[in-house]
Amino acid sequence: MAGIRVHAGPDRTGARLLSLRRSIGVGGAGPSGLAFALMAARRGDEVVVHERFEAPRPVGSGFLLQPTGLAVLAALGLEASVRTRGAVIRRLYGERARIGQAVLDVAYADLRGGETALGLHRASLFEVLYAACLEAGVRFETGFEVAGRADGRFEAKDGRRSAQFDLLVDALGTRSPFCGMRRDLSFGALWATVPLGDGFMGDALEQRYQAARLMAGVLPHGAAPGIEGPSATFFWSLKPEHYAAWRAEGLEAWKADVIGLWPETERLLAAITDPGQMIPARYAHSTRASMTEPGLAVIGDAAHSTSPQLGQGVNMGLLDAWALDRALAEHRDLDAALTVYAGSRWLHVRLYQALSWAFTPFYQSDDPIRPAIRDHILGWISRIPPSPRLLAATVAGLLIDPRKSLGI
């Protein structure tokens, strides 16, 4: 491959890794795209991130940074920076609305090693990763909405073509033009970033359910743009086709419904004064048959999107970024590197795609049977050892721990 310089050096474990100066074009400035760009640039690659916005910026709400994602950030020297911006999450807790029966109670304390998750706003992670990318020499091509690729180049929606690269990386998310088959899920959500206030645990993701048709949740995540003090993401389950009817109903009528479901949210909802503060999100399930094609690597939600019920999205993308960068560092031949990358993520990705597909209808669906099973059978079984440890490992992304096999 013309223009590639090769040298070898030790990694953090003492193994000797190849360092190949490749040119890499990344599509998308989300967490996985920025994380990979940072890794590759630090290793010496020439990296250009292509982003549709005129200035790179975060999109989205709060999320759970699991021990897997935290391990990647720790290996990059960024863990302390995100921890100062986030909120420690020690528990996932959900009740049947109005009844008060706990049907979800997962404690990270049941994990070996005392690990926890971190509630974090996407703006906080973006801020840390973007600053590190600029420091590492990553370049950004903004106002470039990727619509296709040919001959090692990205093609923009407006007809422009990027420079030619040795490798293209698709980090364009669920709606990537390269992602192929995708099944939109029937339920999405409305979310808003609000001051956390009193009446909530502060170190737990809390949810309330009415069967699986209605769900409200509060995720503490420390700092957030425009909010003084601790903040949280409030989310409300909603089918995308019902969004227009929700707006027509009016904010006060909707608030009354939420408070009826979960009275403690009344003060939290006071911060929502305009329907525009509630951002609609829709979800899809897709798993690419292969995370690579000749000259292309696919990472994050572009490779494997799910509902957010297991809280794995950003974490899986960070693991993908690490695995891809490590494969590129260890293998001079690009095709061999891409084969190793895809193989290193196959089992973990397939396992969590299957788990998400299986568990989502218990919490978001019109099915009357599975919520009843959740309430009367699964809730009871979850308290019997070794279920607490298995549930904690599942939500932490550690049911099959990918960290050792990926050398994190």
C-alpha cells in the first residue's frame, strides 16, 4: 500500500505492535467515530473525520457508560475527565406504576470487583473525546453528509467526494447509508435533559412501568449543558406515529398522565415548559452480517443497533473502536487486520444483540403476556442466586467479558 511507513514498538502490555502510517477516513463524529479517530491518530495514522454538521456537536441525551466503555476510556487516559462530569450509577431499579412492586432491581455491587456504571450526558463525552482528537491531530471535514463511497472515497449527499483513503470507517450510526437491513422498533421515546432535584435515588437509573405500553425513566448524569448542578435525562416511552397526537394533546395534559404514573416526577417536570424540550427518538434493530467489507470497517450502531434497554450502545461502539485500532496496529495487511477485527467482536456483539432482541418486548411492547411474566415470574427469579450476579454482569456488558480478549 503506497505511502505506508512501518515501524514496531511495545504496547502497554509489552507486546510488539506494528505501527502503520495509513490514511483513514471516518464517517461520523459520534462516540465510536471520535474514539477510533483518537486511537488511530495517536498511533500515527492520518485521520479525517467527516461530519454532516457545520461544526461537530453531540446529539442525544444521557446514557450509561458501563465498565466496558469505562475500561476503553481508562486505557486512553480519559477516565478521570469523564468521571468528573458524570454521576456514579450503582443500581437499575424499576417498579410497576401505582402498585410499587419492584420488577427490576439490578445492583452493580453484585459484580466481582465492585465496578459501577457512570451516568453521562453525550455532550460530556463528546467534549472530552473531541478535545483529545484535536490535540492528537485529527482533522475534521464538516458540512459533509456521507451518502456513499467509491474508490476509497466518501461521497457526500451534495455530490462532493472526499480525498482517497487507505481505509474508510463507517461510524455513522443507526441510519448509516451502508448499514443495509434494519428493522425499526415499534416503540421509541421522548427525552429531555432536566435538573435532577429531590425525590430520586441519585445513583440509580429509575423506571416506572404500566405493563410494557408505558414507561418513564430518570437517569442521573452529573453535568449537562445549560443546567446548574446535577442533571438527569427524563424519558417517556412513545411510539413514533403517536408523536403528533402527543403534541396535540398539550403539555399539561401529558404531565398529568406522567404524574399519575409517577407522582415524584412533578417537580422534575416543572422544568419542561415547551414541547420542543422533549426530543423524539426512534430505535431500530440491525446486525450486519459482517462488520467489514473490502476497504471498509463498520463500528458502533452502524454495525449493530438495538433498543437502549440494556444500555450497551455507546459501550459497544467504544469496544469496536478499540478492537479495530488494535487489529490495524498488529497487522500490516489491511485485509488481515479487518478479518481479525470482525472476528474479535463477533461473539460479544451477537450475544448482546440476541439479549436485546429477547428482553426489549418485556419493557416496551403491546404484548400483555411478557410484562405479566416479568412482573410475576422474572422478578421473583431475579432474587435467587446466582441470578443477581448474572443480571449485573448482563447489564454491565460483562456476561462474556470482552476486555481480556481485546487486551484492554
